[in-house]
Amino acid sequence: MARSIMIQGTGSNVGKSLLVAGLTRAFVKRGLRVAPFKPQNMSNNAAVTPEGGEIGRAQALQARAAMRPPHTDMNPVLLKPETDTGAQVIVQGKRRGTQAAGSFMRDKTGLLEAALESFHRLAQDVDLVLIEGAGSPAETNLRKNDIANMGFAQAADIPVVLVGDIHRGGVIAQLVGTDCVLSAEDRARIKGFAVNRFRGDVRLFDAGRDDIADRTNWPCLGVIPWFWDAWKLPAEDSMDIANRTGGACKIVVPQLERMANFDDLDPLANEDDVTVEIIPPGRALPGDANLILLPGSKSTIGDLAYLRAQGWDIDILAHHRRGGHVMGLCGGYQMLGKTIDDPEGVDGYRGKVAGLGLLDIHTVMAGEKHVTLTSATTRQGHLAVNGYEIHMGRTSGADCANYWLTMPDGRNEGAISADGRVYGSYLHGLFTSDAFRASFLHGLGAKSHDAYDQTVETTLDALAEHLEEHMDLDQLLELAHRV
């Protein structure tokens, strides 16, 4: 019979995902069979599972930490924001539809049941399920229909460890304040706390740690120092995207409003010869870029309008005129074409718009959503690449004849412009393939020094050792309930 415990946070981005990944690897190294689980996630950075479903990228990393294939049961409810007021709802890996935020908050019919079903199915063949909450349980206005934090913990009878982020400041107020606003029933779920992202000598916080324990009657499971190599692991939240200063080869990425599947940037950011620069709104794209990379988007037409509103279209066209290279992946690929037509509004905005016109292609948003893990071979060099597709659009046009990749079924994929300096593809994950990444960077005048998969594995092991040293994992395991 499996045991389970839930890691909740005092807010978003306090490090819950990374902690669950590290704890997962730590307990696997102790010989336990572990599965990660998050009942409800909100992210446009999705991963594709072997059965052709979607889950949050963080749960895919946690599955890797568990040395298990990712599965839709690990994240049964995934919300993918398309506009400021609406999101695509994914249930057990499949698209249910799009709901406005208000209607979703009022009607979560069947979602708790789906989450419980997935949780219990996961628990059948493991020793431990580590559950990640979302946001904060202190958002009392959301408690009534909650399935992401205490709502799920109560329904599944799961104990909770609450994590605060000292790097933000006010960690005592974060933890003690959460205790104050929770109902007595929810407060009783919390069995301990941890303080994350401490910089310096942790002994300097002994008095603060003891004050929290005295005010809440919770034991402290650890004051966890900053894990400096966290940036080497795939990030799920756009808040975690950061510039990576490396070598002279500069890859510039406009930070789109609905940017999706930006894990494509992670292998590039790990390269010593490469500088990845994320450009926020309000700034021009630098003129000294070797490559401008347009990432995926959850709302291609909406993000294309956003790109134009920033003046980035002018920067991209000028970069190309100067002889620069431009690459688009998935939604970014669609933006590089001549037109994008979404007659039913399946990708967020209804209508037909002109693209950037750097590729002679046309995209129509129609048909079933294409979600699959796949492999391919490059047309030039015959290099093997592995990745995934996750898109609604279908693209055709003259430049598709100058294709980039050959898929296992013989289908040609992607497009390259006549001048060879603009290229696009629907295949995410290209750059995780070391040989392809090395060849691509060579074309930009840079060298590859990294074995990406090995870097991720080494970093997960280091994170596990970090938590073994700074958390009481024996006590955490004792607190976990059997389910």
C-alpha cells in the first residue's frame, strides 16, 4: 500500500516543483518506487506522454526524477491559458474544450473525481506518491471549489507540508499568515513546514525557524539553501525564464504573452558558447543576434498581434535583411508564414491574419489537436532527432517543398526559405538531441560542449543530495499517510 504526502506552498513560484523533483529522486535513490502527482496545474509549457496526452512540464521532469515514463495520471487537470479570461481545459491528457475563467470557477464538474481516479490509479504500483499543490492554500476566495490544494488533500485524506520562500522576504508572515487564514479543518492537514531558497549561513535563521514553529506548532523539516544549479533543469513557469550569458553566439527570443513549450530553450542555455537572451515587452530586439528564435504559442494570432504591438516584427524583418537567421517552432513557425487562418477560433482568436511573410507557407487552424511523441531525421546530414508535436494547425505552401525533417511515416516536416536563413518546424525538443544541436550551432559559428540528457540527470542527482543534506527526509516519510 502506497504512502503519500502533499507539498503545498505559500504562493506561486516558491519552488514546489523543484522540491518535488528532488524529493522524488532522493527517495528513488533510497530504493522506493515513487510517482509524482499534481491534481491541477496551469501552464502553457506542456509535455507529451507516450500515450499521446498532455501534462505539465514540471510533472514530466518529476517523472524523469522518478525514473518512470510520464503519464497523464500524474497531472489529470491541466489549464492552458489562451486569453486573459479563458483557458483550454485538458482532463486526463485530452482536450475537453475552452472555458472562461468565471465559468470554470463555478463549474468544475467531474474534475475532482478525475483527479482522485488518477491519484488512486498511480498509487496502485508505487511505494510513495509525492503530490504538488498549486499556488497557495491561503487564497481563501478559491477554497470552495478547490481541487489543487486543500480541497484535494481533504478529499484524498493526505497530510501537507507547507513551503515558504525566504528569498522573497517575509517568510515568517508567509507561513504564519497561511496558518491564520485557514479553516481549522484545513489547518489540521499541515504536519510540518520548510523554508526554501536561503542564501548564506542557515544558522542565521534559527530564531526565525523557531518562531514559526512556536506560532504554528508545526515541526520544521528543513531550511533549504539556494540550489544554484536549478537553472540547468527544464523550467515550467515563464517566471523562471532567465537570460543565460555564455559565449559570443547570441540567440534572441521575444517573450511572447502566451509563450508555450519554451523548454526548447533549455538545451541551448546550457551551452557555454551560447548566450540566450529573453527580450521582455517594451524593449527592441538586439541588432547583434546570430539567431532570432520565435517560440511556441498557446494563441498564435493573439501573440502575433502582441509581437507587432512591441515593434518586434520590424526588428525581425530588419535582422533578416542584414543577413541574420530566423527560426520558428510550432506557433513561431506559423507566424513566419504568409497567412494564419483560424475560422473557428480554436486557438484563442477567430479570423485570418497576415503573418511575417518570411516563409512561403499558409496555416489553417483546423482538425484534431495533434499530440504525439515522435522522432525524425534531418534532410541534411541525416541526423536523428527526438521530440514531440502539440499543435492544432495544418501548414502548407511552396517552402514546405524545401522541408527540414523526415518523419518515421515518411512525411516531410517543416520548411526552409529559399535563401536558407529562415526555417520552421512543428517538432519541439529538437535541441535535446546532442548531434543535431552541435550541427545547428556550428552553422551559427558556435560549438556544442554539452551532453544535455546527462546534464539533467547529474543535476537531479545533485538536487536529491542537496535535499538529503538539508531536509529531514526520514520525518517526511513518517508523516506520509497510507492510501
